[in-house]
Amino acid sequence: FDNFGNVTSCQIDINVEDQAPPEIECIDVVVNLPANGFYNLLLEEVLVSASDVCSDNITFNYGPNNFDCDNIGFNNVEVIATDEYGNFSNCNVDLILLDEIVPTAVCSDVTVELDSDGEIIVLSEQYASQSTDNCFNLFVSPSEITLNCSNIGVNTFEVFVTDPFGLSSSCSTMITV
């Protein structure tokens, strides 16, 4: 009302918007690669907490989350939290992937004949081909064994199988000439 009794009114539209991103907390992790050579990271392993001032509906995307032998060592994983209004925040996780599974050395006994020069080279595929590891690409030492007339009979050799990350085991092979 003014001094003369006049009245006026107006309508005001107030638009309240949520512009606050969710708050998230993540932790770094160290994990061991399983025997099958593949690791799938779960969100629960890296996400400590998540909250939003206006919404209980938070969705998450994260990645990478699938790892294998090619990822041994340091990896960066990004976690993104988005509320129902499109506000988002992220955190970065340091994931260290370890290979602590020792390869399995499996040796086979081999019988060979010397060539016309009185020698034979026996390759590791002949005496250690059944050796296995979760990260493949095994290095076999010795990779070959050279035998000659002085080796006629049964010869025993220690064979070492090493994976790309330096883990090794051994077995014995008997090569009969």
C-alpha cells in the first residue's frame, strides 16, 4: 500500500539450481595380478566416500578397470562422480599392479642322438616346454645345451625359468645321449 491506498503486486519466479558437484574421496591401491593374468578393479576398492548436498543419486564412471600383464607397475585410474543435475567431480587413483606369482618350471627328460660330427644341440623347447606363468613370455636358461661324445650316457642339467618381472623357479632335466 502506498499513502493513497494503492496496491500492486508482482510475481517473482525463483529458480534454485544445484551447481555443487559431488564430493568424493578415493584411495591408492596395490594389487597382485591373479594366476589367470587378468585383474578387474572394482569401484569399492578405490572409492572411500561420496556425497552430494542436494542429491542422493550419484552415478560413477571409472577407468581403466581391466588390467593384465602389460599393466604391471604404476597405473592411473580416474573416478568420476556425477549427480542427477549433471554436476561432477573426479579423483585420480594410483594403482600399482604387482606380479608375485612365480613361474612353474616343468622339465622333461630327453633322449637324443649325436649327429655325424659327434654333436647335438638340444633346445629348451625340448626340455622345458611345459613350463608356465601367469604373464607368459618365459625366459629359459640354458636356452640350449650342446652335447658331444664326452656326454654319452645320462646328463642332468638344472633349468631356470624366469618371467618378465624377474621371478624364477627351476627344475632338473636328464638328457640321455
